Amino acid sequence: MMKKNKWPILCFSAILFLLAFSNQSHAEDGKDSLLIADMYVQIEATQALNDMYNFKFREAAKQFHWLKQKYKEHPLPYFLMGLNAWWRIMPNLDVETYDETFYAYMDTSIMKAKQLYEVGSMKVEGAFFLAAAYGFEARLLSERKKWLKAAGHANKALNYLDDCRSKDELSPELLFGDGLYNYFSVWIPENYPQLRPFLILFDKGDKELGLNQLREVAHNAFYTRTEAQYWLMRILFTEENDPQGALYESEYLHQTYPNNAYFQRYYTQLLFHTGRLAKAKMLAEDMLMKIDSGYIGYEATSGRYACFYIARIWESNLDEDKAFYYYQRTIEFAEQIKAYESGYYLYSLIGMARIYDKRGDTKNAKECLKTVRKNSKNKNDANKKAKEYLKSLNDDGD
């Protein structure tokens, strides 16, 4: 689950991209000829997008390259290839292997879009891709903690946004961006008052309306359905305290794209949190199999999720040996990616301390708890639990 302090710029920059992506105009003045609205191109891109979401990146790239050969002066194929790189990044946002590829394709899309923007009849389509590419770049820049550059790209996206927003009655496809905007334009100032001065220039949204719009898109749209379900799943779980609703969305995403490591990880997490332990364990074990088999996108981040859930389930079933083994594996996966502050790492150490304590190995139990305290801040819940546990072990030893 994403730490809340990453949400402000990430969410807002994502809104810029998604709002542009979903609010393509249906007006007159030659816009029926826009490539992005071409039914043939949409059909050609559909399987590639499905491959991309199912982490068949090479297959998707082949189709996107075909589009580039046919429309080499248009920003669309470069944007899609950038999106392909983005979903390679998604399973582990700390890994920067595909950053350069992502920025290269998005920058090329921006260059091509600026050329379109200068042509009167193509201005809307150019603005669409400029808003989309700048917004998506802002999203990754925010992940890389390049806050000023992220804000700059977000502002550039805003400059082009009004040119491509529809003023017509919106269909389920086109409600996507409005739904996100309505929700987050209220959510951000509620949770981050320091950002209110920045948001004063924007129209105030309606959170409930935004959720309803996202639901309509997630259940009735075609092209924007997957991204809408992704955001709805995240919002329902992390902000709306509706794990059952989030579970419904995540189940569809996993069943539709069973080899998407991010969707499987989130679905497993929701199964665990809603008490579907048998199914959570099955999905977690499947993730470990995919890691061991070298599936694309399945690596240490997925491994620490999977092993932690399996460990907790075995511990609840009073099988301490198996629980201990999977806590150890969680820690090993976390150490591979230096995720020393993650809850999965810290609580696995506490879990191991419990088992060491039951075995009468107070020394190793204390070492685990000291490691928790060393790698977490005093206000962290895991730190507090480790502190209390250490005190009780020390008192028992007196």
C-alpha cells in the first residue's frame, strides 16, 4: 500500500494525464479525423494494450512499433511505447532501469505533439498529447522526488488541458478524468492543507460525484476501463475504507490480467485484509512460483508481499516453523531492494522475535526487535511495538 505522503503530487499529476486522456473532445471543425478517434487505430491498439496490461511487453511493443512505422510523425505511437515502459516500472517504482526509455518516448511524443499543436485543425489533438505526456512525466518525477521538476511538468500539462477538455455531455469513456478530478480536487486540500493555495485556481470538485463517475467508467467503459478500475481500487482501499469494494475491482483486474504483478499483488493484499486467507495464500504461493520461474514483473517487491502473508497465515495456524521460514524470506526479499523501512520488513522481524521468544531464544528475539527500532522512526507503530516488546523481555530477565 502506498505511503500517504507520496499521494499529493503523484495523484495530482496523474489527474492531469488521466483528465487529458479521458476528455477528448467530440466537436466539429475536422476533429472527426483525429487519429486517436480513428476506430481502425483503436482496434489495432486494443490487443497491444491488453498485452501491455498483462505484462506481455514485447508483444505490445511490436504492435506499437507497427503504429510508429505507419504514423511516424504522430505522437500516439511514441506515447503508447512510453506507457509500455511505465508499466514495466510499476511493479517496483524504486527501480530506475526503464526511466530513460520512458522519458525518451514521452519526450518524443511531446515533440511530435507540439508540431500538431501548431496546425489549426490538429490543435486539440496536439494539446491532448502534450497534457498527457507532461502529466505522465510529472507522475514519475514525483516518484523520483524531483518535486520542482514534477510541478513544472504538471503546470505545462495544465496549460494544454483546457484545449482538449470536452464541453459536451460525457459518455462513460469520457467521465474518467472528471471522476478523478472531482475526487482529488477535494481530497488533496482535505488531507494536505498546505496545498490549498495552489489549488485555489481550480474549480472545486465533488468527491461523491467523482466516485460515482469512476464506478460508471470502471463498469461500463471500454478504453479507459482498466485505468479507472486501478484508481477506483486504490481509492476505495486507501481512502474510503471500503476494502470489499476494492476487492471487487481488484478481482476483475487480476482475472483479466493474471500475469500483471501489480494487480496480483494488490488482489492478494485485499484478500488477506478481508479474511480470505485460503485464497490469499494460494495467490501468494502463485506469486512465489512466478518469481522463481522468472516471470516479467515478479521480483523482490512481490516476494516480500507474498512471503509476509504466507508467514502470517502459518503463524495463525500455529505452525511456527513454516511461519519462521516465510518471515525469513520476507526479510531477504526486503533486503534485496533495501526496503528496510517497509512494514513487511519490520513486522516480519517482530514475527520472528515472537517465535524466538516462544522457543526460549531471548537473545535473538531482542536482536530482531533492536533491528526494528534501528530502521524505523520513534512514532512508527512497529517501532512502538518493538520498544514495548523489548521492555517486557528485559523485565522478564530481571
